[in-house]
Amino acid sequence: MAKSCCNVPSDTGNNNDPRWRRVLWFALIANALMFGVEIVAGMSADSRALQADALDFFGDSANYAVSLFVAGMALTWRARAALAKSATMLAFGLWVIGSAIYGFYAGASPEPQTMGLVGTLALIVNIIVALLLMGFRDGDANMRSAWICSRNDAVGNIAVLAAALGVLGTGRAWPDLLVAAIMATLAIWGSIDVFMQARRELVQA
């Protein structure tokens, strides 16, 4: 999820299509709002899976913001922006991993009802964004990666809902912790991938 959607090629050129920018602004605002909703809900519901999904929304927001901000800029500035994004992704990924480990040893009591409600809301938001981006899926690599990002995020939301069902069915926290660990690991791997690409681009520039 995070690996594929945040690894946006930096050599896609200047794309200032007004329709594309409007969709990106909508996606940015929607993802930023869902980050706030999920991080608060994840903490209140003691759900590491929701916190990890919030991380994914944060990464998407950063991805869309960078795409908007650096459109038309030189390769060096786009690579530097990617470096900053990768560092933030890494920090949040490590935080979720640490939180999951702490929950495993100290005990966790995630609320499946909250997980299911917020996970469903997140799925709806990602489906709407994916439908809006679908019209640009055959464009350049930047456009296609944004669409793939939202499409894959919907899969992550389904994983959160599966974790909620697992917690509800077993009465244990391990489904929540397992999904959180997997999603956070993908975010960390994605941050490394983005970092390495940005470094190569800086060398090229």
C-alpha cells in the first residue's frame, strides 16, 4: 500500500491540468481529514490497526501535497521533498510498530465496534477518491500512481474491517496487532524505497 502509492516518479514533468489539480486537492483534504479521524479513533479505541491506517492516510496526504507543490519544479526540489516525506513515513511507521509491540506485551483491548465504524468510513472515502482518480489512470506515471494508491488503500481498509471481525470473534487483540504490524511494515519499507529513489535523483541532478 504505502510502498506503491508513495513511490511517485519524480520525472513526470509539469502537469497543471486544472481538473487533475482539483481532484488532487479533494484527495488531499479527504485523506488529511481521515488521518485526524482515524488517529483519534485509533487511540480512543486502543486499535493499532486504525492507527496504522491513519498512517497510510497521512502518507497519502503527503503524497498528494508533494504532487501539487512541486509540480513544474526542478528535479532537485522534488527529490528533496521526497526525502522529507520518507523521513516522516519512517517515523510514523516505527511509532505504530512500537505501539503494536507495547500492546502485545502490556495487553490491549481494541473496540471492534469503533474499528468497524471508522474502517467502513475510511473505505467509503477511499472508494470515492479512487473513482475520481480513475479518469486519470491512463495518464502519466504520476497520475496512474495516485489512482493505484487509492485503489490499494481500499484493500487496507478491508484488512482493518477483517481485524475488527477477528477481535469481535476471538475476543482477543492479536488480529488488530497483526494487521497493524503488517501495515506499518509496508509503510517503513515504502519510506526506505522513496528515500533510495530520492537519493538517486539527487545524484542525477
